[in-house]
Amino acid sequence: MALYPFLRPLVFRIDAEKAHRATIAALKLRTGTGFTPEPPWTPTLRTEVAGLDFWNPIGLAAGFDKDAEVPEQMLGLGFGFVEVGTVTPRPQEGNPKPRLFRLAEDEAVINRMGFNNAGQEAALGRLRKRYRTAGLVGVNVGANKSSMATGRGVGRQDGLSDGIADYVAGVRAMSPVADYVTINISSPNTPGLRGLQDEGALEELLAAVRGVGTDKPVFLKVAPDLGEGDPERIVRAAIDHGVAAIIVSNTTVSRPQLKSRFVGEAGGLSGRPLKPLALDALRRFRRASGGDIPLIGVGGIASADDAWERIRAGASLIQLYSAMVYTGPGIARRIARGLADRLKREGFANIADAVGTEA
């Protein structure tokens, strides 16, 4: 981990997606979990959200480990929880390559991956065999592109659209092997997917998912590109249908001022330029919810200060991914140590006490 600053220039000479696959392959070679009960695993960072015991509030966002190949290895790097996926019912190739771009000058990433994954069965097989140690593993589920393209009730007896039926299938299939399940309706890279955030579609989706009757917490992941009144509407629907937490937020289709030559590439933007938009979205959801539903802050988090700001703004947990591309695999431990130090300086006994305390 300490060598990453020296290795990064070499890694960045490789195509981004090939480098990612090489990273997964290297992580598979790690034996054991690397977990130790010493700092940053301090009692002050331990927190309960949605009935789950998180050893620390720093999570790995979905997108890194799409097929649940290395969740234990990532927990061993200091993450308190890892979200694998997005997993769809059937395998799919995703969008044409190239589809992943590093914007090094901006410490950002643009992706239009399109839920490329090996399908539920492959992820299920791996997660059934995983060695359960400290840390939690959630599964992020989505709909196949072909399902989103079909009409309502086509070939179905339950009257659901094929897209919504895919989410029902995902929650039902993955619940036995997941600590929680996330409904991802916020990726910009599957046509029609973000339309499930609209009022009627969201109500139908959440009602159908609730009908599964899973005993695992269900989280909802939303986009940062929302209109006036959307946070209030989404919070109300989430609470009404028993959603356990809202993840704020996914990548953005907007383009703030960027330096990279890849600025014109289509897809979702993540990393440092997303930070102001994601923070604003979190604050809007905190105001809308009044603390009645836990929030998970994502987008542009690269340091303990970033994580602290998100927690003070109302996030009970945080997630990151793109920052790891630029700062290396030791980021979770660095943030955990920084948060533990910050709690001590600010006089908070536990991380939960700091949630939503910004003036």
C-alpha cells in the first residue's frame, strides 16, 4: 500500500478497464483477510445502521467488485463494509468499449460500463462460499438492459414490467447471501433506469420489492441529478415501503468545469468534481428526512475531512471508490484513523453522535 504513489504512473499507462481487471486478479492472490482488532478499529467508529453492526462507517461503493470476487480482501484493507455489484439476473456484456476513463487532472472518472457482470448465479456461488469475518457485505442489484427495453407485462402474469421484475428477482435471490441489498435505480448507463425514480414507477418498484418479504435491510441508491421536491418525494416513498437507508448518490451526468480531454465522453462522472453536487444532495435528503431514515453519503470522498463533512451533514455511513484509484488501497485505513482522531478532538464519544450535527 505504501508503494502505490510510485506504482501509480505505471498503472495509469494501462487502459483503465484492463488495469481494474489486473487489480482484481492481484487481490485474488491475497490469502486471509488482514483484519486486526487494533486501530483504526476503535470502539468510537463502531456504529449500528438498519440493525447492522458496522465496525467502521467507511464502505467500498458498488462498481469496484461487480461479481463479488474479492469482498473479503477489500474488508481486509480496512473497509467496514463492501458493496458488491451491480448484479443483474442474467449475465450481460455491458456497453461497448472503451467505457472507462481516468480524468487524472481532475481526480475523476467517467464510466459508461452498463452493468457489465456475470449474472446472479455467478455472484451467488461466490458469496455462498465466502469466509465470514468482521465487516459486512451488501449486494447491489439492477435490471438487465433487455428488461428495461421491454414493455409492461410482456410475457408476465404478475403485471410488473420486466425491469421491475428484475429487481424483485435480485432481492429474492441475493438476500440469503447478503447482509443488505441495494436497489440501484440511479445509474445513467442503462436506458430508462433512472426513470424508476419517477413517482409512479418508484412506488410500484418499492411495493413489489417489499412483497418479496426479505428479512435483510433494503437500501435505495439515488442519483444526484434530482429536481425540486424529489428528495421529499423519494424519502416519503422509501419510508412508506420500509426501505432501511438511502444511498446519496450515484454518478452525475452533469459536467462541471473539467480539465481532462475526456470531458466530452458520455457516462457518469465520479471523483473529486462530484463532491459539491453529492454533498448538496445529501443535505437536501437530510432536510427532507429530518433524520427519520439513515443516509449513506457517496461521491467525491477522498479524505477524513471529506468523510467528516459528509457525516456532519447527515450521513450515518460513507462509501467511496474513485478516490482509491488516485490515492491507493490504504485509503480506508487512513480515513478511519483520521475520523477516530477527529472524534477525539471534537469530544464525540461515538461516530453516531456526530451525524447531522453541522450548524
